[in-house]
Amino acid sequence: MKPICAFSVIPALPSALEPLRELAYNLSWSWHHSTIELFRRLDSDLWETSGHNPLLMLGAVDQARLEEAAKDDGFLSHLEGVYQHYKTYMAAATTWFRRTYGLTPEKPLIAYFCAEFGVTECLSIFAGGLGVLAGDHLKSASDLGLPLAGVGLLYQQGYFRQYLNEAGRQQEAYIDNDFHNLPLKLEHRADGAPITISVGYPGRTVYAQVWRAQVGRVPLYLLDTNIPANTQPEDRDITDQLYGGDNEMRLRQEIMLGIGGYRALLALGIEPTVCHINEGHSAFLGLERIRRLMETQRLPFAEAREAASAGLVFTTHTPVPAGHDYFPPELMDRYFADYRQQLGISRYDLLALGRQDPNAGDERFCMTVLALKLSAFSNGVSKLHGQVSRQMWQRIWPGVPDDEIPIGHVTNGVHVRSWISLAMNQLYDRYLGPRWQEEPGDKAAWQRASDIAAEELWRTHERRRERLVAYSRRRLRAQLVKRGAPAPEVQAADEVLDPEALTIGFGRRFATYKRATLLLRDPDRLARLLNDPQRPVQVIFAGKAHPRDEPGKALIQQIVALARRPDLRRRLVFLEDYDVSMARYLVQGVDVWLNNPQRPREASGTSGMKAAANGALNLSTLDGWWDEAYRPELGWAIGRGETYQDTDYQDQVEAEALLDLLERDVVPAFYERSADGLPRRWIAMMKASIGSLCPFFNTHRMVREYSDRFYMRAANRYEQLTADQAARARALAAWKRRVQAGWSQVLIDSGGCTSIPDLAMGDEVLVKATVKLASLTPDDVSVQIYLGRVNADGDIVEARSVPMDVILGESTAGKYVFQARVKADEQSGRHGYTVRVIPSQPDLTSPFLPGMIVWA
């Protein structure tokens, strides 16, 4: 039965407690321990049962308890301190961004688009690492004072809740989010009506309303299509489930995220200078930005594309082909037939934007390719992932060497204060001073980690391990009761794990390349390791497989079955329904964080960074972030970065290496105690890990890097290209048309190679090249010497480029002679060079345009 009228009920707070409402609606509480303790103090049980949702908690707490708290001087003093800290934070006149750039814009400069945001567990609109990284990005942007706004979708059900059946098989349950009991506010127009936007879909218009979650100083705008204006259920379901439905539903969601998200910002009065496409899901925003410029500045598509692209930044997050979205041409035809007419481009031109080879008629439309082709700046999320991404997408830039493909890298980080325990926070305050919180990227502050008293650090960590064991027992008991397990098995849950034993944690998405069961390939050897009476070891697993990932589900089932073995059930545990709250217990309480993906398939991995911030040591294959972070004094590496064609053989080799490491190095180091009972060598590694890893692998450093390298450069370039009725964008588009028309005639007639004698270090050689430019001029191109060592295969490696200058006196019509001197100042050995021609224009972000490079 539908109501004839609906209304909202809000908590009735005594006037003295009214600041609690404001605090609850701003998600900055999620990284402020004192605010969380304030809500816990009001009702600790309700804080837990509400799912750490202060708004829901305030609506459910007993009125008598509220009246009591309003008269409690201690509680009111705590509230006053928290509230004053909050107001000071929100009103800060001096932030890193303002100090660095001197800018105080009234509206967001940067719009950060992502399909999921993991800000806190009660706002369930994220699935895993991508969303948590996006949430941490917003938190650091808030702390640093960036004028940034997040844009995403508000999922009615979000990601699934996981439970296991009697056979240990993953099952999925979807629970509706109650938006009116979440720290969200519906955005309204001046007349009080909700702000809505519309997007054209085949044969109809779909509408969405806009909610706002306030993340410190940063607003996060979320679109919701489950509204009466959408008469078809399939349209209301667009924002139903994160990563749910079929390929067509994915396309509908990404149209709403990219096109609808950009329109939502405009409806809110925000026209961002820079848009950050975080993973390819939101790449359609690039097309919408082009359409908007065509409409407002009356630009043709090509000119609008140059202007729009100048302010686009793209981050790719996966080196696994299956992780990228592809849509068949016929589906794109159905959903974009009308839209491409608004853009004034042909079917071929639209599909070419999403194809590595524009002429491959059967190639599917790829969102990552679209983002790469439209964005001025593109990056992977670790040094190794940048290399892998350049290799993956090389076909977009044929003829360009892998190391010059215009995809860089910004290594991920974590928002440290969101992930460390209260006890560790207090320990850092005492020994590192306040600067570790204010400037987490300050190396000098973290170097003081070596001054932390060994006993104090160890006792703090031991208390967190004890809490993890107690938590694991509670969760295991609850999941066994829910599953209908026999009473003896339920009772045995109270005896699993040992609060003093070496504890290894593994918590992540159960994709097969992450190899959750690598440790379990030799169960008997593992059992001997875990059950050593003098040096026991225990392992806690947690994680979800995608609902359609049957191999991933099989891995979970394998772990659960092994955990039921009598000789393993006290030492091996799988905790179901992995979420942010469980992740905190794990990274704060384990001694070793295990991560063993199949190199090079892990883009970055941030869970190990969270563990390191809490003093845990990492044990991982050299993939993602650990490939650039690892040093022997900080943790352990499985292998030396080898890759094998035979993946089964690689798994076997690395499974044995993992057990060898545990038996030979990890376990002895943990149980080696000095006269005072402390594992001095282990504690030294903890301190070294904290001091070395925390100042770099944090989102403050990451966001500052995005700002310095991409955001501000993109903002300046966008403003330059759109100024004076987009004069420079028009000029750039016209130049590209002229160069593209004449490029096929560009030819290097002679690379000027003559017999070169052996050169002594420091000698110079003059290189000349005759280049046919036909209708182009020397100002349109850059002629370069490309030189480096020659390897055993005869290829130039470790190359560098040297620009050549035109010699006008030796040039004739259409043909030009270029020269440069090259100094033999590199290492000795065999060297070589070639000559190349690439386009050159001051407004190009990258000199490498697809299909436009000529080699001698």
C-alpha cells in the first residue's frame, strides 16, 4: 500500500546536544577518534548495532538517555571540545592548497568522478579498494583544503552482504539503504523543490535527484534514479545495485554517472575547471563536457574537444583486461544515436573514440580507451602499474616506444588517520608530535618513529592483537549460529586463535589472480607450521568474490573446508562479510599482512599500507605498491619479481617460497625474544616500516601529487584554451586538422648515418637528417634523435631523445635538413640512434598523437 503523503522524522535533541546533529551529518567524524568516542559515550551498544551510523543512532537512542547526557557536565565538556575542533577545522583560513597556490575559489575547481566511494561503513556505496581509495582521496582533499567535489551514484542496495551456506559456499544478500537515516541531505532548489536532472535514454528521458554527503570540507554529490518521475522500473533500478545487472545495465549506470553527474554539477551551480575520471566508468563525462562547450560557446566538435580535454585527468586502476568495461557497437548505437547527433559526429567517429584501432569494425567500445583519448593527463596507480598500462594500451599510439606512451603513474596511498587505531594514534601523538596528523607526508615527523619506546609499541600492538582475536571469535560464533552449525562447532568458536600467537591476515577481494589459497597448496606442511607448540602461527582470511565469479567463490569454499580440519580449525579462520569495520580490526591487529597476487596483475593494493601504518609487517609478491616499497628491513618479498609463462608452475614455485619464508625468516624473527621478553629485531622492523612507508604511502602525498602534476596544470591549460571564445582551442583544432591532412606525406629521406668510429667518453658526433614535410613546416614538427644502448636483440633501450634544429640554408621547398650534436656521455658499450618526427605545437599536452609518428 502506497502512502498518500510521506514525511521525515528527525531526532529530537535537547538544545544542549544540538551540535551532535551537525557533527553526525559531516563524515569528518569517520577519521576523528574523539568524535567517534563521543558518540560511543552516548550509547556504545547502539553505536555498534547502528552500523557506526551516528544519525541512525541519534534517532534510536532513548530520550531519557539524551536528557541525561544534556545534564552531564563531563559529556557536555567532551561535546564542546569536539564541536570547537570541528568548527575550527571547517573554517580554517590557511590550508595547504591556499598556502601553495594562493587560491580561494568560492566553488569547486576539481570534480572527482567515481562509481563507488568508501568513506565509511554506514554509507554502503562501495565494493572494495577502488571505493575506499576514492573515499580516502576525498578525506585528504578536505584536510589539504582542495576546492574539490566528489560525484557518484547513490545505490539503493549498494554492494552485497556476504554469508556462507553449510557447504562454505558464498551467498549474497542485498539490503536496502535507508537514505533518510544516513548522513545525507537532499539538494533543493531555491523554491524548495529537489534538484533533479534528466538524461536521454532510448525512447525516453530518465531523471535523477541529487543527494549530498559532506566529507569534511568536501561535498560528495550522489545521483538517485529511484524517484516517481521515472515510470519504468528499469530506470528506477539504474541506481539500485553497485556492479549489479547485465552489460546493458552497466551502460545505463555509466551514462547516468558521467553525463548525469556532470549535469548535476551544473544544476548545483558548479562548473568545474578540472574533471578527474577515476577509473573508466565515468568517462562519458568527457563527451558531455564537449557537448556543453559546443552549446555554450558555439564550438564545433573538434574545437570543443580540445578545450574539454585540456581539463580532463584520468586514472586507470586495473591491469587485468576483464576489469575494463566494453560495450558492443550495436548497444552503443541504441543508446547514443541521438546523443552523437547533438555532438555532430558520425557513428564511425563516436565508436573510434572507444577503440584502440578506429578502423576495426568489430572492436567493442572501451571506456578506458575513451578516457585515454579524451584526457590531457592519464596515469596508473603505482610505478609498475604505469609500465603495465603503457604496454596494455600501446595500440592507441602505434609506433611510440612503450616507455613514452603518455600514461604516467601516481602511486596510491591511504588516509592514515582513518585506518590507525586509537591507541596507535595516541602513541604517535606522544612520540611524533602533532605534525604527523597535520602533514602526513613530512618525512621528518615519521623519522621519530625510531624514538618510540620498544615496550610501549609492542604492548600497544599486543592489545590490538588481543582485540582482533576477541572480535574474530565473536564474528565466527555469530556466523556459525546463523548457518545452523552444530552446538559443539559453535562452542569451539570461543577457543579459536591465540591472542599471543603470530597472526597473519589476508583480507581482499577474492579474484583468482590475488591467489588467496597460495598459502594452502601444501596443507600438511602448513599444518605443521601452524601447530608448532613452541612457535604457533595462525591465519585469518576475509574477503568477497564477485557474485558472478565462480572460481573466486570456489577459493572461499576451499579455505572454509580446510579450516574445518581438526588440526587446523583453531589456527585457520575465514570471517564472512568483509567490510571496512572488519578491515580495521584486521590491519590494526595482525602481525603480518599477506598479499600474494600474480605479478604484474595487482595495480597497487592499499591494504598493506593500512597495515603498515599500524605497525604490521608486509609479506608480499613484488607487485603493485610493494614492488617500489620493499626493502629487506621493512618486510619480506616472495620471489624477486619473476614472471612465468606457466602460471601453475609459478603458483607452485611461489607457494613453496612463501612457506620457506615463513619457516626460515618470519616465524623465527617473531619468536626471537630478548631477556625482557620483547622481540627486539621484530620491533626494529616495525619502526623502520612505519618511518619509511607512512610518509610516502598516504593520500595526502598522493593528492598533493595529483594537484601539482595534473590538477593545476589542467586548470591552467583549460582556462587558456577556453579564454577569448576558446581562441586557442579553435587554433589547436585547426592546426590538428592541417597536420593530420598532411601527415601521410611526411618522410625521413635520410637519417644521415655514416660510419662512426669508436667514441671516447665525452666525444661528440654531428647527426644530420633530411625530412620531407610536404605541406607542413618545421614549426609543425619536432625532429629528434632517439638514442640509447643497443641490447642483444639489436634494439635501442634506455633511450633518450635529442631535438634537432633546422638548417634553413640547406633546405629546399618541402624538404628540410635538421641537425644536432650528440655527446657520448653515457656508459660505455654499444650504442645506437635513429631519427623520428612527431607533431609539435605549444598547446599539446603530449607530443604523441595517435598514428602520428615517423621513424627513419
